[in-house]
Amino acid sequence: MRKLAAGNWKMNGTRAGLAEVQALLAAQPDPACEMLLCPPATLIAAMAALTQGSRLQVGAQDCHARASGAHTGDLSAAMLADAGASHVILGHSERRADHGETDAQVRTKAEAAIATGLVAIVCLGETEAERDAGQTLEVIGAQLDGSVPEDATAANLVIAYEPVWAIGTGRTPTIAQIAEVHGFLRARLTARIGAEAAGVRLLYGGSVKPGNAAEIFAVPDVDGALVGGASLKAADFAPIVAALSAA
């Protein structure tokens, strides 16, 4: 299993930001892990053209469940693939909170992505209140059961655990807490899709930085990271990629 360092640019970035991609490629010409950046949809085609033939893959941040139709402002999985995307992030906590996305909606989007040939990166995570109430595993388990399609395999699915209270806050769970959740996810996924689950990459996300990356990547069942703000700058993302390559 090749580990995965994925970056989510969120609603950040213009064409001028592509200079950071060039800097990242110069800093990491041949990493031992896979690299992925998910920019805004406006940059997918330009970034895909820039990275063609390199080790850096390009993904999207969301897709619609339908292949086409009267859905103003939305993009289908096929459109994203046509623009050069190979992956798509689905069910991110910001989509679940800001757009009211449910597990069922995330699942239909993941089904559409997989049917199109994209790798679905399905995000799961508990809020601070849920963590404090001791409901983390219950919440994560329900999200996994409701969001992951039946036809998911190691080739078309990535799971990203992102505790909501750690995203962009500078706070991270303890190593023991990360290990508990990732071990739980592996077991739950095995119960769901069988032996195929052993090859599904489980990413950790939530205030991953160069300073804590190596410690996080040493945790069993952590197969990479989904990085937010630190993926916007090559100087921040390259050390994370290097730490994962060395893990």
C-alpha cells in the first residue's frame, strides 16, 4: 500500500498559486508516497496540465450525485474527471455543516464518483461536543456505515478521519486517540467490505503540520494525511510529504 499525502486547498487559490505547485514538484520530484492536491474547481484543469507526467495527482473537493441535469452551480464526477481530476473529497465536515449534507447524500456522491472512475475520499469526524460526551466511535461508525458504498474497494476508496474540533484550530488529538479511531475504522471497514479493507488507506486530518507529521504517521493504521492550510504552501507541505515518505 502506497501512503497518500493529500492537500485540500478549500476555497483558496488563484492561478498565481500554481507557483506553489511548481515549487512542490521541485522539492519532491520522486517521493516514496503518493501526492495529491485538491484545489478549487476553477484550478483543476490548469493544475492537471501543469502536473501531467509528474508524481502529483489532482483531485476535486465535491461532486454532484447526478451525471448531468438542471443543477445550477454543481459539477458532476464526469466533468471533474474530464478536467483532469483523479480523486474527489466527499462528506468533508465543512460540507456536512455548511450545506447540511447527510451520510446518505455523501454515499450517493461516492457511488457516482466510483462509477465514473474517480477515487472517493470519504471524510468522517466528530464534533468537540461529541468527543466530550464519549460518542466519538459511535458517531464515526455511523458515518462510515452510512457514507461508504457497497461496491467500495481499496482501489476506489480512501477514508479520511478529521475530528471537527481539530480542523484549522491548531489542536490535535493525542496519539492514543488517533490510534483508537484508526484501529476502530479498520475493524469497522473490514466488517463492512471484508478483506478488501486491509488495503483501504486511512488518512488523518486536522492541524497536521511539519512539526507533528512524523509522530502522527508512526501510528498504526495511519496511511497518510488530508492536510488543509499547510498544503497551500510548498514550504509547509513538502516536509509533510517527506515525513510520510520516511514513515
